[in-house]
Amino acid sequence: MSPLAITLDFQRGVLKPCNNVIQRHLSDMRGMYLDDTATEEAIGQSDPLLYEVYQYDVPFETGQLLVVTTVLQPGKVGDEYYMTKGHFHEKEDRAEVYLGLQGQGCLLLETTGGEFKALPVEPGIVTYIPPYWAHRMVNTGQGEFIFFGVYPADAGHNYGDIEKTGFAKVLAERNGQPTLIPNPKRQKR
Ligand code: PA5
Ligand code: NI
């Protein structure tokens, strides 16, 4: 393929050109937040758009890189902040880099071996997701949380168990503050 230049709108997160846009509504994440009643209520009312992903697809081949931005809306389901689904890479040894562009958030990471880490992200923070670490972004701020990412085009996404039981900890509001609390669903895994 030929080299190309892509415009990244730092304020809105939009990529141009962009040949793959994914929208995730709350109904795409049923069962992923702790409060199922709040989830169903919100879906019944407006089924809010939680995030949009703008990706420039190149061939999904070893050696290629994908560039992607995510625009994660502010808000909560119950007392849990809006978040991405989170995933391992299908090829688990593929790493990824995220760069915060707008807003305030937190990157949750964990391994199958039980290690967990949470890294605050704001504009100008580059986070490095090593091979074998599952990753999820959470919007802990008042406005849109926008971040840019680069990852190997052959990595793929494995949502697997994360869709059912999530990460070891969840980010919920406690006394008006984003607080990491143990995830009760993990007791059942
Ligand atoms: O590849 C990535 O890690 C990101 O581009 C994510 O896919 C994006 O942020 C959306 O998250 P998820 O794929 O977990 O829904
Ligand atoms: Ni990823």
C-alpha cells in the first residue's frame, strides 16, 4: 500500500480519512455494568451512545499498524462510570499505545495471571499496554474522554470473559469521587 497522511482532530477525535467507525450503545454492553436495573432503565429511556471508535483500516497483516481514536462520553450507569468493553488482543503478545487527547480518564489493565493496574490518563499522557495485558478505558471526567491508539493490525480483539465478569476492579463514584472498588462479579469466575 502507499504511505498516507491522516488528519486527527484533537478536539473531536475524528480521523480523516476514516474507513471504519464503530458506535457502542449501552444495549451493546448489557451485563457489563454492575447495576442491571440501571442498565435496563437507561436502555429503555434512550439507549445512550457510550463511545465511538474511528479507525483507519489497513490490511490486517503482520507488520501493519492500525491508528484509532475513541470518543468516550461522560456519564454513569448506576454509580459506575462509562467505560469501553475492554479486551485482550486475540494475538495476546501484541502491545498497544494510547495517548490521551481530551478529558480525564483511567486505563484499567490486567493479566490472566491476576495482576491488575490502573493508570490515570489525561491530555498528553502516553500509556503503554504491554503484550498479554487486557485493557479498558473509563471516563472519570465531566466531558468527553478522547484518546488515540496505535496497535499491530494483526492483533485482533478478544472480549471473552471480560464481557461476562469484567476486570478485577471497577471505577465507581464514592463520596463524589471516582474510586476503585473490587468487582463483586469476579467472585463467581
Ligand atoms: O484497540 C483498542 O484497544 C481500542 O481501539 C479499542 O478497541 C477501543 O477503544 C474500543 O474499546 P473496545 O474494543 O474494548 O470496545
Ligand atoms: Ni486493544
